[in-house]
Amino acid sequence: MRYSQDHKAQTHQRIIKEASARFRRDGIGATGLQPLMKALGLTHGGFYSHFKSKDELVEKALQAAGEQCDAICAELFAQEHPLEAFIDTYGKSKTLITMFITPTFAQANASVSWT
């Protein structure tokens, strides 16, 4: 059965979103592809129509987390008192805290070249 490009793109984003949450919660190594896909109601084999490997999924999940963080920071720093807004949100937001300080995120970013 063929799906539309829109359906495939939505499924691709669902996989990235679920994987991101599981990577942060359980760690990259502890996140299996079969349980991930099963949680989404998809087949393990279907994973490979979206990604070449788990490594590619990890890369895409990190890119998505970085983009999410960039969007949050851009919104905060556009405010009248940006530093106060950032600090206030950082103290209240599990998303920012998870992105910046969890061992999984730090471990995953350790191999990323920032230059």
C-alpha cells in the first residue's frame, strides 16, 4: 500500500518526536527500534523506509532538539528583558532543562563538532 508524501512526512516526524523523547528518557543505547516503532503502531521494517540506520535517527532527533531549543531561545531573547525571560523559563521548563543538562543529551552532543 502506497501512502502520500504528506502521510510519509508526518510519520517521519512522529518517529523523530517519539525517538527524541525516548532518547532523553532512556538513553540512546537503551532505545530499541522495535519497541519504538511498536509504540507508534508501525512495523520495525517500516523504520527503514524513513531512515538508513539508528545513527541517522539519532542525528535527526538531535537536529530537531537543537531547532526546538533555538526557537525557544529566539522567542525568549526577543522579549523586552531577554535574560530574565530566559532564566525564568529555564527554571520552569523541563524541555530546556532536559535539552541542556541530561546525560543522554550531553553524551549525544559530545561527538558533534561545533566549529
